[in-house]
Amino acid sequence: MRAEWQAHIDDLLRTYQEKRQQIQEMQARLETIEAEAEAADGLVKVKVDRQGRLTSLELDPRVYRKLGSEELAEAIMEASKDASGQVAEQMRTAMQGLAPEGAAEAGFDLGKLLPERPDDIEAVRERLGILPR
């Protein structure tokens, strides 16, 4: 194999490994994403995980005197929606530049973006935006 080809392959593999490391670090950051929100003047507080699932619900004792059941339900839904929106924004921000557009919303498996061993170097080059020299 010609020396310049080997250098190019080595460069591609180095870039591949760097991108893979960045994606692994991003995946670790994504695992910790959560958000909190409140509604009804702070009487309702919720926390959601990275998938928008409700993980905590706090109701101020005064909520029962100030809100009816329908208003309470609306406040819980409002806070949950706000917290889920925050999570989605955090996910988009964390994935920016390393994952395809819409990957956060689609539940994209980042581990599959760059497998441990590239089988098709041309496909990897295309994914990373590296043009042949």
C-alpha cells in the first residue's frame, strides 16, 4: 500500500475514533438530563427525566384550598409540558453537531451512529463529512 494512502487511512481512523469518543461523552451527558418546572404560582412542581417521564410531583398543601380538581390537573399538565420542553431543548443542544437533525426527538441510538469497528470506510467518511483528498 502506498504511504500516502496509509497516511490517509490512519487520518480517517483517527478522526473516526475522535468522533466516536465525542459521541460516547455526549451519550453520558444525555443520560443525566432532567428538568423541573412549576405551575399555579409554585403550588405544583414537577420533575421529568430525559425521556419526559414524570419522576417527581410536589403539591404545596395550599393547592387543595386554592385549586379545584380540574385546575389542579391542568396545572400538573402545564408543568409537565414545560419540563418536557426543557428536556427536549437540552437534548437538542447537547446533540448539536454530532447527531443528525431530529435524533433527540426520534430516540436515536447514538451507539449505532459510529460502530466500534467501521466496516465501510466510505460510509464513515460520508457520515463525518470528510471528503477524499
